Amino acid sequence: GHPVCECNGCYGGTDCSELSPECAADANSGDPVYLEPFWIQNAADTAVVISGWHRMSYDYVDNTMMSIELENHIRQLHSVAGNAVTEGRYMVFGVGSSQLLSAAVYALSSETASSPSKVLASAPFYSIYKDQTVFFNSENFQFEGDANSWESSDFTNNMDVVEFVTSPNNPDGELKKSVLGGKTIYDHAYYWPEFTPIPGPSDEDLMIFTLSKLTGHAGTRFGWAIIKDKNVYEKVLKYIYLADMGISKDTQLRVLKILKVANQEDGKPFFEFAYNKMRERWERLTSVFSKSTRFSIQQRHPLHCNFFHETRLPSPAYAWVKCEREEDDDCGAVLKARKIIGSSGITFSAEARYTRLSLIKSQDDFELLLQRLTELVSHENGCI
Ligand code: PMP
């Protein structure tokens, strides 16, 4: 007979292929596992083995503790993707981009001004900007909320304003620009061809990128900042040095292995795989939402993409769902009642009428999400 197995979570039946009707689609987290199949195809080329005696040293080279070979591969990847100017720019590695976000706030806020620098972001925005700024509770900076509720003329000195600009934005995928015109931190976590057309290389003063959303290796905890100004660079470096004495060498070696593969054939196999996956998910998602009047998702606008040499739609990491009916002012609760778990608009300093759904989880998670969304819209249309 067959061995008796426990089916995993949502599945049942003799061969574990039947989806339980009770099972909710969890689209809450931004865990970017959707590229796992690509890395399975490249398993041997991206494997890392490190012997016990290897890479033991702190390795203080110039006090930066950064691999020059890795830095060169990152510069090459930017030139391949056409998404950022790196010539003549400084680079600092961080433990994920999360650490660099707070290093950047430290580096850009004034240590001498009589009042703290004002840190802002335009809503809807990724909540960590606020949470970190409040948590680190410095005399030099203070979180002031939504940049849209201020005018540049509200500030006596624009240089004491530090604005987070997330482009493409988490949660809605918009290619944002600064609204206040002071100092900026460009969070470019999603500025890669799989998520957005690349209209040209970003040339901002301080840009932050992360391996997490580029290749999906969020657990490796690796990000980098590209910085124009030498003083700002030195302050970011000082922050990383004091916080961690640099970034894990094991991590840097793994990132190098991964980026070497991403860089192969001018990035074509990697970015094509990633974009095709996102594009297919968006095609299926928009087809479901096109049948709904109760729920809508963000409008997408075509742009020329310098990487794919074509005009194309964005394929953002998240769907930003709006509940259109007056009475559905808690959209998260409406979806949850139909077994769909998202993150409430409140998390992003927006209204609860919005919910973010992650589209970058595994294929199984996406299939379950699409199934629950299809049921949701069929129910709206009286079919179930
Ligand atoms: N910035 C944005 C806009 C994000 O969405 C995320 C992850 N959700 C991060 C930064 C942080 O990512 P990490 O620390 O893994 O680089």
C-alpha cells in the first residue's frame, strides 16, 4: 500500500493534490521567492562552498571591507540593465538595503542645525522609513509623515528636509519623483527590468538597491548604496563600520556567484526569465480584475524600456487593490472574509480602502491567490 503521509498545509486527498476550501491565500509578505525556478536551473553555477579555514579575516582593506570584484560586478549589472549611473560614484554595501536606509538618514541629516532634520515620504509609502526613523530616535532627525501634506515653502531651509523617494513605489509601483526638492534618498529596490520599463539610468545623489528584489535572495541580506558626494559617502561608510564592522564575507561571496550568473549574456537570460514571470502574472491578474467593478487595481502606464528595447507596461511586485464600494471601507476585511490575506493600506499611511497583495511569492502561492481572486469576482457577479 501507499505510505501514509501528512499533506502540507492547504492540501488534502490521497495524493495531496486537493486544495482545501478552508485554505487562505496569503499575499501579505513581500518575500521574493518567485525566482526560485531560475536559480534551480543554475544550481551548480551558483553553489558556494567555503572551507573552515577560508576567509577568516576581518580583512580591513581601506577600512571598507568590501570586495572590489563584487563592486565591479554590481557596476557591470547597472550598466547592463541601464538603470543607474555608477561612473565616478562611491558605493557602500549594507546588511540588506534596510540598514542603508537608516545609514542614509543619518548621513543626510544635519548634526549642527538647531532643530532636527525632517524626514518625509509621500503616501502611500513603505512603512520601514517611518518605523526606523522613530525607532532610532535621534536628536538629528525626526519623522514628519506624508510629504504630500507639505509644501517646499513650509520649510525655511530645504536642506534640512530628507525625503524618501521609492521608485518604483512599494506598494503601488509608481515611478515616483521627489515632491519637496530637498535632500533625497532614492530607494530603487524595484528599479529593475522585471518590475518596470527602464526609461533611463537614474542619476540621483543617493540611490539604494537590494539583492532581495533583484534576484530574490532576501535571506542573504545584501544591499548597496550609490553615492555622488564624498562627505555623504564617508558618513554612510562610518555608520556601517560602527554598526557591523562591514558586511559578511560569506554573504559577499554568495552575492558574487549569483551576480556573475545574472550578468551572463548581458543579463538577457536572467532578466527575460524574471520579466516573463512577472508579465504572465500581471496578465492573469488583470484578466480577473477586468471582470470586477467592486475591486480595482492600479492603472499601469506603458513606457519605453531601454533594456528590452520596446514600449511595455510595468509589472510591479504588488497589486494595489482598491475596494470601490462605499461600504467596503475596510478592504482588508472584505478580502479576508473571502480567504485572501493582504496588507492594509493603513500600513502604508494610506486608507484602509486599499490593500496590497504580493505577486512575488512562489508559483503555488500565486496560483492559490489567483484562484481565491477568481472566486471573489465570480461571487460578486453572482456566479457562486
Ligand atoms: N525598500 C523597499 C521599497 C522594500 O520594499 C524593501 C523590502 N520589502 C526594502 C527596501 C528592504 O529590503 P532588504 O532589507 O531586504 O534589502
